[in-house]
Amino acid sequence: MIAFATGSEPEGTPEQRFERLLELPPSAKLVYKVLEQEDEPLTQSQIREQALLPARTTRDALTKLEGEGLVEEQMYVPDARKRLYAPQSIAIPEDAELTA
């Protein structure tokens, strides 16, 4: 089956997005947390500096987060070659069992 990106809003509720985030690798969770802590969208290089991750790992994490509808990519006006990334909201389901 071939899936095409439509550019529409990410599917699912914040609780469903939380469940999808739990299934991602630690690097994607770290990138999401970095984005979540900022008041404004960040470029890939800003994310990489704050997360202390290699460029390739950061790119891979952003690709996975985008694929799951957990981050939104925007154009960076000062430099069209760059993109800005912002997190989509998540919510912990009331019936979720979190373990440390």
C-alpha cells in the first residue's frame, strides 16, 4: 500500500499521539521533549545543539516524529533551505499506566 502525505492536520487526539510517542526510539522522544520545552519552533541545527545529538540522528528522529504526526514542519522564512519544527500537543490518557 502506498501512502501519500496530504499536508492535513495530524490524525488522532492528543491521547492517541501520546501513545504513538511511547512507541518511538529514545532519540525521537528526546527531540520531542526539546521541542516541547521551547516557546517557538526550532530549526534542525537548534534542536541538534540542545539535544546534543548527531545530525543524522536528529534528522531520523524528526522524520519519525513527522511520520507519526507528532511534529509540524514549517518553512523558515530567512532561509528557505531550512525548516522549523514545532510539537503537536499530546495528553497522557487517564487510564495510562506509566512505569519508570
